[in-house]
Amino acid sequence: MSFHSGFIAIIGPPNVGKSTLLNRLLGAKVAIVSPKPQTTRNRILGIYHGEGYQMVFMDTPGIHKTLTPLHRSMVASAQSAFQEVDIVVVMIEMLRPESEDMPLILRNLKKAKKPSLLIINKIDKGPREKLLPIIEAYRKRYPFHSYVPVSALNGDGTERLLDELRSLLRPGPAFFPKEMKTDQTESFWVSEIIREKIFLHTRQELPYAVAVGVQEMKERPESNLLSIFARIHVESESQKGILIGRGGKMMKAIGSSARLEIEEKFQTRVYLDLSVRVEKNWSKDARALRRLGY
């Protein structure tokens, strides 16, 4: 039997659970998550290895209307995925099946002319009687290959989703070795974990004005220690003050929670040194965006 493979984009409005689904399918955390929308900024690959097949998932930033250069970059990255993959998975929420961003998503889908599925996520949040009307409404708008209700949080429906996706794979090579679950570098993963903790610990608009870069990761075998030096970029002195907190309390909380997760990932003690730098209006500066990885 020939090997089958394919690239699969997970597309949808912000905060519908795309990253949670990717982590659930892979059984490992490769994408950060938070209750706040627009947490994902970069496209992230997650590789699912099956018997005789391989699925390469592309987690994308949420597609939404935006005017800022940072968010335009995020949306452009998500929109280009329509043309770069073999299969498109569109995700919506059961309790919010329609958003202002869906017409744009469906227009991109029609242009791409790729096999596609509609995933209705968060079925654990409400009565399943709502599902049939949602499916019927979307059936009239676009001929999806199938409609799959899931709970990315607890895994309901994910086995059926994998079966549906496998049926759409074509003969092809294994693009990645079996031990790989993501194409991310370790330093990128660490920077994302730090950014996730900032999202979880801070409020309002501050997380959206933050970028994180790892300056150095160095193993110290003699002391069974991984030393990490990372810099957090903000756009104003007031944001820096909020991030550090009174007596450094906020920065200590962010650093502690990030360090614990990094230690669990790498199974070693971690020394994490975080510094904060003001780079005015970096999210609106094209050169700064490129330098910071956007």
C-alpha cells in the first residue's frame, strides 16, 4: 500500500480553538493558547504520524478585519495558507457560528478550490440540538466535504475528524521523520511560552503590545541546568512598568510560570532571565516587525 500525506490548514476567526485542536490532535503542546483572541501570530506546523500516512497541520492566526501592520501581517499569513496546503479545515464555534470574518474566509475558500471540512468546535459548551441548524446553514453557503462537531478541549469528535482527513490524503512522501511533532525551533517555542504567560497574567491591551525574543539558550551539563536569556519588547514606558509590576511582582509571576513549563518540557532545571525593553510602536514599524519575526 502506498504512503499517503498532505498539508492541512486550520483556518478560522480568532479564538475559536484552532491551537487547542492542534495540541489535542498531536497529544503535545506545540501551540500556545489563551482565552484572549489573536494569541497565535505565526503559522505553526504540527505533524501527525499515522500508520502509512502523515498529516502536516498548519495552525494559522485568526482571520479578522484589521488596520495595524502587525495584524495585517498575521492575516496575510493565514490567507496565504489557502493556496499552500492540500486540505483546508475551517473552524467555527457552536455558540458563535457566525462572525463578521466568515464571509472573507469563505471567499478565500472558494478561490482556493481545495478539499475542505467544517469543524464546529466547543460542543461541550451547549446543547447539541444547535448543531443541525448550523450545518444546514453552512451547507447552503459552501459545499464542504463533511461537517465534524468536536470539542478540542476534551477530544470529542477528533477521531472522526482524523478519519475524514485521512480519506482526503493523496499518495505522497513522509515530509518529516517520525520523531518530529513540529518544525519550531526550541528557542521559538520558549519565546512563545513566555508570551503565553504574559497573555495569562496581564490584562486589557498589554499582551498585544508585547513581543518576545530569546537571546541565548545554553546547556550547562555540569550543573544539569539550562540557562535562558530572553527579552520582552513593549511599546511604551508605562507598559514596561505594568509588565514589571510593583517590586517586580508581575515579572516574577510570569517568569516562574514560564520556567516551570519549560522545565517540564526539557526535563531539566532552568534558569530564566527576563528583561524588558521599550521599542516605541514596534507593532506599527515594518522593519521592527521583520526583526522580531513577523
